[in-house]
Amino acid sequence: MPRQSKNLQQPLPSQTLVVDNGAYTIKAGFAGQGTQSENCHVIPNCIARDRGKKVWVGSQLDQCTDFGEVVFRRPVEKGYLVNWEAEKAIWENTFFDHGSQLKPLFGAAAGSSTLQALPTECLLVIDSGYSHTVVTPLYQGRPIQQAIRRLEIGGKFLTNYLKELVSIRHYNMSDETHLINEVKEAVSFVSTDFKRDLERTWKGSTYKSNGEDDELRVDYVLPDYNARKEGFMRAHDPSLNAKMRKIGALTGSAGVVEDFMTLGNERFIVPELIFNPGDVGMKQAGLPAVVFQSLSGLPPGLWPAMLANILVVGGNSKIQGFVERLETEIRQLAPAECVVRLAGASDPIKSTWHGGAILGADSTALKKVQVTRQEYQEHGAGWTARVLAGAVRKP
């Protein structure tokens, strides 16, 4: 009798768990529950140790109240999973109960789906996340591998750069990565006129003497972990009372003592690195130029469709002015006959997960790219990548 093929098509499971294993957070949930954000759960992808030597794994970090001098260990670095043991511990803590069943965190999958397919056959996706920034052209829902380009700057790089600036100009924050990341998210913006804004915050400028730079300067009140008070940004207060409260010499009727730092050009020179990496000596082009490096790997006939359908996702796209600045600079580089349309995702953190959920809810499309454990062990990672890219047709 002829030997039966080992690669018989296996039926799809009744539930599809979609996992976006990001460097900063894991986004997970069952496909088929709709597009509501609450159906996608965001879990810290890290193992942390606080100054009391207590270890927090994955979602346990949500219970931590003192982030002072917390040390983070992240299994994903620069977009690559480099520590499988740490990642395994996070997955087991997040998804499994006694190593056998999914936790009820995600609930049961719904019977029907309200997810809708992407509206266009040509899409240029710019994903600026924690580890790096990637430009990926998609045709008919498939990535065009030879045209994918990567910029080695992401949210982690920006946080570390801000940490250096703050440590030089204000306080030593070398052990306060979590705090500086919160400061970055609260105060950063992308300048539409970098040289002018830099001049406005320069100490000897006429803008400063006229008080015109105050709108660029803000105060960030540092958190008090002992009192469980979170840090926050407020408009800059140059008054003497504010300075006295800072040193605790004036308490007032409510006994208010504030510790804060005033941030000026730090607010916009940090995210500027995405557009001009050469400012810190990196030998890479800025993101707008990387977009056209990606387009250079495509037939010129696809350029108009790609430039007219650009989607920006990832945490860095939440920075104020990021999308507007990127659209302006891409339009300046684009051929005159091309229309440039660029849109930010409504939820840039969870948008990648939503894309996976769309695929997971479509059983016909999912069968074309499903790879079983047996197939992976038999054919390897290279074959799996070809399946996902559509180069291998499955029965």
C-alpha cells in the first residue's frame, strides 16, 4: 500500500488565539469576538525586579506600585527574541494555569465575527514600535519581502536618549527607565519647524527674553511612590512660589511640596531622531527616506497605489505631530503625479493584533497559511516563511 502523506490537512480548532508578541507588550485575545478594544488584552512582555528584590512576571507588573529603580529584563531585543527562557516564563504566567489550560482572562470565543477585511489591495504599513521601525509594503494582503526596510530606532532608543539628557540637565535617572518612559510619553511632540523651535528654547535667544518660549516649556511633577501619587505634566510655572515648593521651603496651607523638572527642547529633540538619526551619529536615513528606500524595491507602477494608502501603527505614532510631520516629508519626496494619503490607526498599539484577528476569523484565508507543529519540525522556519508569504500553496 502507498504510504500516506504526513501533511494531511488538519481541521482548524474551534478557537483561534491571536498573539502579537511585541518587544514592550504582548497583545492577545481570541479572534471572532469583534473589534472592540477590550477584547484585546495588553500584557507587559518583561520580567521586572523592584528594589525590594521582588520579581514580577508579565501581567503581575500591573500590581506593582513602586517603580523606583525597577530593573527590567525583556526577552525581545531589537525585534528579535533573544531569551527564550524568560519568554517562556512570561507565556506560562500569562496564558496557562498549571501548564495545561488557558486562563479565563480571555473568556470564550464568540460564535460570529464582526471583523471586516482591509479595504485596499495595496498598503504601505509603517510600524514604529518599541525596538525599531519597519516599513512593509503589502500586496493582496501579503508582504513583499524584498522591499521591507528597517530603521534601528524605536521607543526604547528614544527613552534611553531622554534618560541621558535628563541625567545631565536635571537628576540622575540612569536607574529610572520606567519613569523616563512615562515622561517621554507625556511630554514629547514632533516639531514641524525644528530649527525655529530649537532657537526658541536656546538660552540666549530673543524668543526667551520676550517670554515666547514658555509655550514649549512644561513642568513634569515627579511621582511619589510612597504616597502612591503618579507623575503628571503641567504648564510651566516660572513663579517664585513654584521654585520654593520644589525645595520644600514653602508648604502653604495644604503642606504642598513638589519635586518637578522643567523640560524644554528635550520634548522635541528626542522624537526628532526618528526623522534625523544622524543627530546622534547613526549612519541611517530618516524615516521618510526609508519609506522611499522601500518603494525602490517595488515596480514603479505600484508607487502611486502605495503612496495613496499609507497606514502608520505602533506606539511612536501616538507622539503628538508624528503623523503630520511624516506625511509632510513624504509628500515633499514623492513624485508630483502621486497622491500621498497617510493615516494613523485608531488604536496604534492594538492595530497589529486586530489584523491578526481579521485573519483568524476568516477560516478560508487561515487555512492557506496555517502551519502545524509537525510541518514546522519537518520543513523548518524557511519553509514556514514561504508559506506565510504565499510562495508555497497548501492543499
